[in-house]
Amino acid sequence: MKAWQEVRIEVNQEVEEALYALLAEFGAQGVAVDGPSLVDFARDAGLGDYFPDAVQDGRIRMTCYFPDHKGAAELAKLKADI
């Protein structure tokens, strides 16, 4: 079984869509987003029974998955592009 590389990025919520595009160009095969607005949405919609306290700071955490390992130089380039 092939091991995927997981990379976590924290950014301002306003750049979420642009970051999706950048990660796709960089070869990410999957992206998960975690942010306080998602917790609020789930709570308001009644989608669960446990909701952690979410700090509304305008930031989101994106976790992306690469099928091929990215080296330090490639990750530094990704960081610079972000």
C-alpha cells in the first residue's frame, strides 16, 4: 500500500478557493478544510451533537494529500507561492 504525504496549511479564509487551485497544480489529490465557520454551520443545521469551541479568527486549516512525497525544496516553493 502506498503512503500518502499529508501537509497542513493555515491561511486566511479569503484565500481558500485560490489555494485549492494552487494545491491542485502542485499535485494534491485531496484536500480537507477545517474552520470555525464549518463548525457553526454544522451546529446551526443540527448535524451532530458535539461541537468544539471555535474561535472566529478568519483562519482555516487545510490538510492536503500528495501521492508522491514532496521534498523540502518543493515544500519551500509551495510555502513561497502561498
